[in-house]
Amino acid sequence: MEKEIQIETMKRSHVSQVWEIEKQCFATPWSKQALIKELQVNRLALYFVAIYNDIVAGYAGMWKIVDEGHITNIAVLPQLQGQGIGSALLERLIEAGKISQLQALTLEVRVGNQKARSLYEKYGFRIMGIRKEYYQDNREDGYIMWKSLSQY
Ligand SMILES: CC(C)(COP(=O)(O)OP(=O)(O)OC[C@H]1O[C@@H](n2cnc3c(N)ncnc32)[C@H](O)[C@@H]1OP(=O)(O)O)[C@@H](O)C(=O)NCCC(=O)NCCS
């Protein structure tokens, strides 16, 4: 499986498939227009897609804000989860953060999202705070997680 996953920089031509992933993975998906804006307008944004068997199987992105990377989203098509695609995407974000000399990466995750929490913990993210009722659809709390990229 590992060899069949290609991680590429996200392009406009990937957006329709990424939007499908959004709709299948999230209760409040980003709109197609929001995704296009990320690519064409937001100069802080950096997005990758995972290509598997010629389809967009997952995507992930972050905003580079000064010396921090704020991970906005990571998602894999439900039928392809559990096969290393999320890990490959997160590894690429971490690598990109190091290349850009970011000091740390951060993200928010639903307290009940055990899969995502396990993924982040596997790559060294740690819970550093909580945002009460952060998610508007069900008022779920969000954990704030950080991973240091600093050598010191
Ligand atoms: C979170 C997500 C991106 C992980 O992608 P994935 O391709 O399934 O991840 P991987 O196969 O690379 O697995 C990576 C790690 O995730 C965790 N994980 C994966 N499936 C899991 C499961 N069913 N239960 C618990 N942990 C799980 C494990 O720690 C796993 O590492 P391991 O295989 O060494 O045990 C994916 O589940 C997803 O798209 N979820 C819906 C969207 C979402 O919630 N995104 C996060 C928003 S903060």
C-alpha cells in the first residue's frame, strides 16, 4: 500500500474530489468555494493531496503564521481510512513545516475524535489546552494540540 500513495501539492483540478472528501468526513464541510479560495487567495496556506489509484484519497493543509503551522484539516475517504494515508499526509505537513523552519505545529480536534487524536499523538502532538464547546454543530469541546519542531 505505502508505495501506491503519492503525496502532491493540491491544485485547482483536485478541488472537486477534495470537496467530496469534505462532505463525507465532516458534519460541517467547507464549501467548494472556500477550498478554491485557500488555493488561489490565501498566501499563508499550504495544501497536499494523497493520490491512490488515480483518485484523491485524502487531503491535508495548514496555514503558515509567522513561525507556526496551524493545521486546518486532514481527512481521508472513509472507505480508505486505516491504511496509512492520513499518516502519509501528516508526515508531509511535518516535513513541510521543518523545511519552512517553523517552530511548532498546532491544531484543534474534537475530544471525541479518537482516530484523529491517536494519529496526532503518534506523531508527537500533545494536548496543551481545551476550547469549551468549540464545535458549533454539537457544542463539543476541542482539544488544542501542539508539536514542537524546534531542534532545541
Ligand atoms: C483521522 C484520519 C485523517 C486518519 O486517517 P487514516 O488514513 O485512517 O490514518 P492512518 O491509517 O494513517 O492511521 C494513523 C493512525 O490513526 C489512528 N487510527 C486509525 N484508525 C483508527 C481507529 N479505527 N481507531 C483508533 N485510532 C485509529 C492510529 O493511531 C493510527 O496509527 P497506527 O496505524 O500506527 O495504529 C481519518 O480517520 C479521517 O479522515 N477522519 C475523518 C476526518 C477527521 O476527523 N479529521 C481530523 C479532523 S481534526
